[in-house]
Amino acid sequence: MLQIFNTVEDGLQELDQVTEGCWVALTKPTMEELETVSATTEIDIDDLRAPLDDEERSRVEIENDYVVILVDIPSLDEKDRYVTIPLGIYTTEKMIVTVCLEETPVLKAFMNNREREFYTFKKTRFVFQILYRNATSYLRYLRIIDRKSEQIEEKLHISQRNKELIELLELEKSLVYFTTSLRSNETVLEKLLRTEKIKKYPEDEDLLEDVIVENKQAIEMADIYSNILSGTMDAYASVISNNLNIVMKVLAIITIVMSIPTMIASFWGMNVPVPLAHSAHGFLILVIVSLILTIFGGYILGKKNMF
């Protein structure tokens, strides 16, 4: 999908064609749309296609006529798992272009005109505003992951089921993705702060520093939640293993105790002369003896704290 926006006095308006100072937003674009934008903006089509690769790394590239900024943004996949996808931001002399695999709240906030002091023609500031929105999105998703992990832990207190453990594992994987992406984004932000080829006004530098601070905070939160979740997983694994050992021990004790009457019945069931074979009360006596020996064996095991 190809959308073109421009800032006016009343806010943001959508245009039918590219103009100077506009924002060209490509969301899950077709090859035809990419070729059209490439021809209009003179951005290499290979650079425009880069964000469409899930495995594309975050980076900054300064070409002769434009700047390429690739960062990872948080997203939900089709199975409601938290993942990261690339977002491409391109600035030329006349406009700014964004390319993403799917609709994202990071850009939707600007498209719906919910961002204050947002101007498409202030390209550098606009880029930093997108990056700031991205950093705060990570923080929001991290808080959601933390709340979900607490809800799953409450369920695990009641019953240790595989379903909840798998959900915790998925959240732990998401935190790994977030941490990796945030560290890659940090490298991009630091390079943007150092480079002099991107024109920055004092207020732009302040905004970029705020973005770096928010990104560092997101990294710290992701590390903390990841460590907590990893410790929780290890603790519940130990609890489940301990419960299994208790169950196996109880079953082993029951087997030992129940083997006593089985052995007695086996001896008297053999086709050889045995005591009480002709007694009218022989069966009752054997049952009583078996019961006494079983209780005695259970008592001995109980004294040794086997139960």
C-alpha cells in the first residue's frame, strides 16, 4: 500500500502525488509500488526492498543523495507472539520515505495525527520522532509481557501444566528478540548522534538524546524481565521435577508394601505341602498374617521418613 502525506495548518492531509516536503509511506508494498517510488525519489530499489526481509539487520547508510536508516520495531505475529520486524526510513533532499512489512502503531500514530508538533517537511526531526515512538513502543510491549507473565505465574501456582510453561517460554523468546533488536537500534542511534552528514538542529539533538535514553531504558527493562522470567522458568522446572520425584517415591513405597502379601500368597499357592493346608481357618489366618506384615512394613518405612 502506498500513501502520501503532507503537513498543513489543520494537521495532516493525504495526497495523490508526491510533492516536496511530503512523507511517502509504503506498507507491505508491491513490486510496482517500489519501482514507482524508486523512480520518483531516486532511491535504489534494493535499499527500498531491504526492510521487507525479516532478517535484515539494523544499520545506517549514507549515500550520495539519500540516507538509509533501518531499525527493528516491535510487532505481534499471526499467533499473537511478540516479535520484531524491520522498518526502513529514507531521507532525501525533498522528502522522507518509510517502508514496512505491515501496519505498525509506530507509524499509525503519525498517520492518525496523534503526534504533537509533527511536520513532514522537518525531515530530521520527523525521523527522530519516529525513533522515539519506536522506543516507547518497546517499553509498552515490555510492560504487557510483564503483566502476561504474572498472570501465567498465578495459573502455575494452582496447577503446573505444560500449556502455561510453553507460554512462559514464548515470552522468554520474545524478550530475547527484543533485547537483540534494542541493542542493534542502540548502535544505529549512536551513529546518528555522531555523524555530521545528517543536519541536526539543537532541538533535534535533544530529541535524539531522549530517544537514546528511552532505548537504554527499554534494554534494561528487557534484561530485567528476561532474568526474572528465566529464573521463574528454572524454579518451576525444579518444582515439577521435585513433584515427580515425590510421586515416584510414593509409587515405589506402595509397590514394596504391596509385594509382602503377594509373596505370601505366592508361597501358599505353590503345588507343595504347606502349613495350614488342611485347616478350615487357613485362608483367614493367611490374610490376617499378610495384613499384619504389610502394616508393619509400612510402619518401618514411615519411621524412616520414606513417606
